[in-house]
Amino acid sequence: MRIRKTHLLSGLLSACLLVSATPLISAAETYPKSIGDVNKDGSVTVSDAVAILQYVGNSDKFALDGEALSRADVYMRGDGVTARDALSVMMYDAGLLASLPESWMEEPPTEAATEELTEPTTEPPAELEEVETYIRLKGTSIDVDGKYAQANGSAVTISHSGS
């Protein structure tokens, strides 16, 4: 009789531990497995990165549903889906990242910060300088005519690449 009570008590304690740990285990397993899996095929691969890039390039043609958008936001999680998210997915697929998401956003951008970035500049564009440089080869000599090149023996040094 005493052995039966011990077995019953250990069985009840085991059941309590199992029931209390189940939500923690399942929550820990589902979040990392689904994040980054944009196409929902069960694995994080380059095809998920391609889906992100297609969405970033043309969201009307390559739309993602809400769950896929949430899974796609793996870099600076919370700032939306960008091409950097696709790079993080590719790095994870290549084994360069141990887990996803790669990083989280500390604070969402404020309206004032985004207005500062999108405001057009009022300054006129810089004037382009018209410079022509001629390099002539005459037999064994070099003749340089212009502002940004110099001849020194058999070597020519060009100090400005132009535009």
C-alpha cells in the first residue's frame, strides 16, 4: 500500500510539472521556428529572402499577408520590412547568424524624426567644374595638358577622376 501511495504521488507531481511546463516549451519552440519563414514552408531559406525582396521591390504585385510580414521583420524588429531583413535571412541560412530575429528596435521612430529625413533641401545643387585634360603620347614622350594630371618621366598621375 505504501508503494502505491508513492507511485501515485510521483505520478501526480510529474503530471503537474508537465502541465505547467508545456506552455513555456511550446512558446519557446514556435517563435524561433516561424520567424524568418516568410513563405511558410517550415524552413528559413533563401526563398524567404527572395519573397522579402520581391515585396520590398513591388508590394502591389508580391503582397505578403499580416503573418508573413510579421515573420519577415527579422532585422530591427518593429521597424517594418526592408531589404536588410532579406540579408539577415540569407545570413541565417548561410549559418552566419545563430538565431532570428537578428535585432530589435529600441524605440519606434517619431514623426519629427521622419519629417526631418524627408524634408527636401532648399540649397541649389553645386556647380560642376568643366575641366578637360589631354594626355598625348608622342613616340617615347608623354605630353599632358590639363589641370588634374601630371607627367613625370614615363608615368602619368591623374589626381581627379571626374564625374
